[in-house]
Amino acid sequence: MMSRLKHNPQLLTKLVFVCIFLLFVLLGAAAGYSQPASAAPAPHPASQATGYAGSQACGNCHKDIHANWQTTRHALAFSSPIFQQDWTKLGSRTTCLACHTTGYDPNTGNYVEEGVTCESCHGAFQPDHPEQPMPVKPNADLCATCHKTSTDEWRASPHVKAGIQCQACHDPHSQTPKAESVTALCTNCHKDMGEGFTHGTHASAGLECSNCHMYTGPRSGNPIEGLVPTGHTFTVGSEACIGCHQDTVHSRAEIIKLSGEVAEVKDMDAETLKQKVQEQEEQIATLESRSTVRLYTGLAQGAIIGLMTGGAAAWVVSRGIRIVEEDEDGQEKS
């Protein structure tokens, strides 16, 4: 091949050209694949022209609410390391910004402010506020624009039939339950649940209602696009039991069997128990002797197979040593 190239400069030139061309094509494709798609333009300063005033303007009057909101997941919806990591994996798709920023414009890709701010839920600032209120409907429709998984689960729960909306349990500003604990929140309505055996024993063990009624399996990774179960159907399935009782949930039959044997033992007299112990000791001795026999039998079988296999391998190797190679002139060489 090299001699042909030396005597054919045109062929060599074409080959070099094709190789370099393909190399740069591959490098360009690799760079384009690894480089995330262009993110939305940096947020421009909020102004009256956009209709948004910005969260800081709201905080000038609503200081306590703004202070509680600043450290919540809503406030950090854009800057969260989890979101940034998954957003990069998805190629920095601008559609994600509809839920993770405020004032996102799908036509331009611009957004007004990072995170879910006051105006994400209350709407753009009203120029004559506070005379003009900044209303927000207290129902799940607003939450469903982003929290689709949770609201879909909620629609399949008894809560939706009872008219219990998101805001009945969640404080939208602090994103915490409207009680000192989850159990305290649930018992506002479910007052007598602790009297049952199941609820009482679990409560005594320090479990909250959500440990069983909002159980979700352990996550193996960060949720991409937020599509993860959140337990808002409030039903208790077998996976909730297995989550804690994994070692016993499949041994119930054995537990019942052992319990029956214990009950039988209580009814035996001392002489019967002594005889039963003797029988069990004889069974143990028999099993031990059988185990010893199996051990020596296995050793003997292994030795026989080893001798046969080793002998065959040694014969093949000895035959290989005796093979001689012939050189190009037909002469033998050892």
C-alpha cells in the first residue's frame, strides 16, 4: 500500500485531504454534541416596560413574607445545583424556564427574574397597588402549571372529593406545612385515627402520617423534569410496608408456624420435652455425619477429575513440545 502511495502522489494527496476533512467533521460533531444548547439570554433588569417590578419591590412592604420566601425551593428554583445539573443534561432547554423563572417569554427566551417569585403566582405588578389587589386563586390550578405530578396524584385522592386544596395544607410562601408537624396537620381533620391498632403502634414508634400515607421509594438519582411521585394520593400500598418491614413481610408464614410450635411446647410435660430434645440431638448427629460423608465424597470426586484433566493437559503439552517447525526451505528446526 505504501509503495502504491509513493508512486501515486495524486492518490496520496486525496487520501490526506479526506482524512483531514473527516477528522475535523468528527471533531465538530463531538464539540456540538458536548456543548449545551444556548441558554436563554441573561435576565434583563425588571422595568415598567415589562410589567414586572421584581421580588425586591414586593419585599419593601411585605418584609416578613419576603424573608421567609428567600430560602425556599421556589426562590432557588433556578439557582439550585440539582436544577442546573439536570438542565445542562437536557441541553439547557428554554422550556424549563417556564417553571424555574419569573416572566418567561417563550417567543424570545427572555425572563425577568430567576426563581419562582411573587409575580409568578400573583401576576405582574399592578401599577396602582396596594389600592389594586394582587389576587391569586386559592386552588390547585395554579400549582398544577408546574407541580403536575403532585396535582395529578391529588386529583385521585379523597382530598379532592372533600374539596381540600393545596393551600389548605401548604403555606405557599414558606412552603412548609401549616402546622408544627405533619401529624399535627393531618389530625386537624382526622382526629380519631390514633385510636386504631395500626395507627397507634406506628405513632408510638415515632412515625408521622406521611411515612405511610405519602410513602415514595428511595430515589436513585436527581429528578429530571420534576417527574417523580410525591405521595399525594395518600393511599397506603404494600411498598410502604415493605419499605420498613422488608425482613419480615415475606416471613409471616414462618412466624405463624414458629408461634404454633411454641404453643405446642407449652402444653408438653418435662418427660415429653426431654424425649423431644433427645430426638432432635439424634437428628443433628445424623445430619453432621451425612455432611462429613458428603465432604469426603466431594474431595474424592474432585481428586479423580483433577487427575484425569491434569493428565490430559500434560499429554497435550508434551505433544506440543515435540512439534517442530519447518523453515521456508523445508528444513526442520527445533
